[in-house]
Amino acid sequence: MKIAIYSRDDSALAGDRFKAMSRRLSSASFDLYRIQSSQDLIDGTLMVLSVGGDGTFLSASKRVGSSGIPVLGVNTGRVGFLSEYSPEEACDAILEGGYTFEDRALLETKVNGEVIDTGSSFWPYTLNEISVLRGGASILGVDVSLDGNPLPTYWADGLLVSTSSGSTAYSLSVGGPICVPDAKVLIIAPIAPHNLNVRPLVVPDSTVVSISTRSRDKTVAMSMDNRSVRLSSDATLEVKVAQFSLKRVRLEKSSFIKALTTKLFWGEDIRNGGI
């Protein structure tokens, strides 16, 4: 059985714990091979091991694309909500069959306007979020409509649209709500808003979100997970859930709530016995 390995950092593969994992899987007749792009994937691959942190997992999701091959995050990074599992946990689960597959929604962003400085071919899909941000010193006006229904203009450093998977990423940093990964919602959250009466908004994931900006600068920035591009300030965006999803490998003993308490110290309080 073939298992692909993706990592952005060779040092993550050189550690003793991952080497031990590789030896155990090879001894159990798993055929391990490395990938750098989607073209490297071989038909019949059981899964892709993303070795690193959550940023590596996001890059791995691009390599997998619409192939339907599941991704298992092996954590050699720091917090790790997507790359949640240690090499030992991941190896035991593969050998024992102690895992399931879960579908994580992807966002598709269509740009009507000039895309600048992509550095590579533009890939319109994201797992966590897409955000637009001011391209210079001037405040940004962001006009948003939901299924054609306009919201009041956001005056801010920017605005993001997040999936439930991304609720513990950038969205969390700007004050968005935490959502369980299987919640069928999108989060719309301003980034450093200058309006005192705006709050993050949660909408059904069937919503089509249209975005345009008002800026004194000629360009605005757009981040898509861990990728960045620049757009002409008169560009418009259409954001919606993609027609295909990412399959993530989930170990049977894992729990999102447990991850919140151990990684983000949810409820850490002397009255809860946590100190």
C-alpha cells in the first residue's frame, strides 16, 4: 500500500521520531514516497502524510487538490489543529486501522480583476480562510453582499471569510467565534475595524459572499491560507464553498474539544483546577 509524504522542511523528516515511524511502516509493507507537487501523486495512494505544522498541512491540501486522497497531519510543529497527531500516534493508527476520514469544506474564490505577484499559478481554493487587506497606509473600505444582499461597509484593515476549519486560525486572532469543524457555516470577520458597532457574522455555508473594496491605494493584498497575492483595488471577489472537499484523516481517539483544552488552554482557570 502506497503512502505519500509531504513536508516543506527536510529537517522535519530527519528527526528520530519520524524516522522510527518510517521504519515501522516500511516493515509492515507500506511503500513510502515523497511528493513536492500534485503531479508526483501515484494512483492508488492510501493517504498523504503531511509532516510539519498546520502551515505544512495547508500546503499539502493544495498538492492533493481534487484527487480525493486523504491527508494525515503528523505534528512536528507547535500548536497543530490540522496537523494534530504525533508520529507515534499516527503510526499506531495506520498499522491498526484506527482512523476515519472526515470531509473539510474548501472555499473557492473567483477574482474579477487583475491578480498581481502570485509567484506561481493562481490556485483559487483555500481550507482555512481568504482575506483582503489594505495595501498601504490608508484605511480600507470593504463592501460585502450575501447572496446579493448588501451589508453596511466595513472600514478596517481588512476582512476575512473563514470556514469552520479556519475558526481556530486567523479568524480566532481577529475575534471570530470557535466552530466545531463539521459545522456547516462561514465566518465573516473584520480585521481591526474602525466601526465600533460591527461584529463577526456567521452565515450558512451555502452563502455566496461578494466582496469589493474602496481604497486610495492602487492595490490591495489578499491572503489565501498561507499564500499571498496582490489585486488591483477595483477587483471584485466571489467566495463560496467549493464543489469538492478535502478528506482529512482523523484518529478514532481524537477530539476537537480535547484539542482546544490542551492546545489553546480553553477554560484554564484556578477554579477549574487547571493551575
